[in-house]
Amino acid sequence: MPHTASRYMADLGFTDGRIFLGPGDIVWDVAAQASVTRIAAGQWGVLHTTGANTTNFAGNLTQALLRKTGFFEDLQEQFGGTGIAGRASIPGRPDTFGAMNTGQQLQPRTAFIPKGFILLSYDVIYSIATLAITTHTTRADQTQYTNNVAAATTVVLASGANGLQTATQANPYVTNVPIPPAQQIYRTLADMALWVEVQVVAAATSVYTLIGIDCLVTYNYA
């Protein structure tokens, strides 16, 4: 049979996965500066305690999503050999197919297909009332742990405003934060954390509530 992405779920990633990191998934660095609060029925958030200070909020995406190390493309047709470089299709793009290499149908590739998830972007949902906050930044970092080796942290999204607002507003903000294309890669390794952080520098009477972080991911598990 032609060497195409006929086993769709074992090849291409789906680009529409979402995971919502709510108050139960979010931690903060100074215990006294925030608490989980009920805003209204069906609405919860992490409320920053009034005060002129800096608070870091964070959620670990790898505690909420499955990771896999890879999967062979054609388990029923492994003819041996070293395989052919390249792939018949581009992971994460079911509407785009690359050209086949010579002899590809006779000698399937033996490399693992990428599995796990790709963080594409995330929405930060928050409210600001009473008085504007001073600064509002977000970042994302991957940290890999190995026994008796210093933790290796890679910047996925550099710290910056990245579109987050500081002014008061009657209703909640929903700010989309895209991940740079170079960091839109499958996260599959064991002993790895992918932290999304939001830092708030509040003025004395600012009322800030972090409602959640809704993450858009490509996922490929089957």
C-alpha cells in the first residue's frame, strides 16, 4: 500500500487540544499574597491580597497533559534497514503533505513519530479593579531533571508583557500569548516540567484576580 499517512491517528498531530489551568492548578510564591476565591457561581480565581508587592503565579502544563516518547509509523510493515530520512507528512499539519523520497514505499522509515504535545499559545484570563497594577508579565520555561545533574532550564517564551494589560477594566481580560514558532516542538521527555508563569507587580490598592490559563496544544498520543 502507498506509504502515506493512512494511519491518521498514529501519524499526524491534532492542533485543537485545550487544557485549562484553573485555581486548583496554579501556585504562587508568597503564600500570604494570594488565595483561591469564589467570584460567583461557576467562577473561581486566585485573588491577589491587596498590597504593593510582586507575586509570581505559575502552572505546570506537564502535570496536566500526557507525554509519550514516540511511536513507529508502520508497525505492520517494518522491512528493516536504517530507514529513509524525512517523513511523508508534516507533524501537526493534516492539510499539508511533503514529497515522497525515492523508494519510500519499499523501505519504510524506522524513526519514531513525534508524540506528546506542542504548546502553541495560551490565554491568560484575569481581572484588574480599583487601581491599575504597575507591571504585568508572563513567561514559559521547560526544565529537564537528571539524577545528580544541575537542572537544565530552556526558555520557551521570554519574560515580557507579551500583551498582558495593566489598566482596570469592568470585565475580565482574555489575553492570547503566542509561543515562538521555534519553541513549538513536541514535549516528550521524562522528568520534565513546562511552567507557564505570570508575574504581577501590584500597587497598594490594586485588586487583581488570576482566573486561569487556557492552553492551546497540538496533541498526538495514538
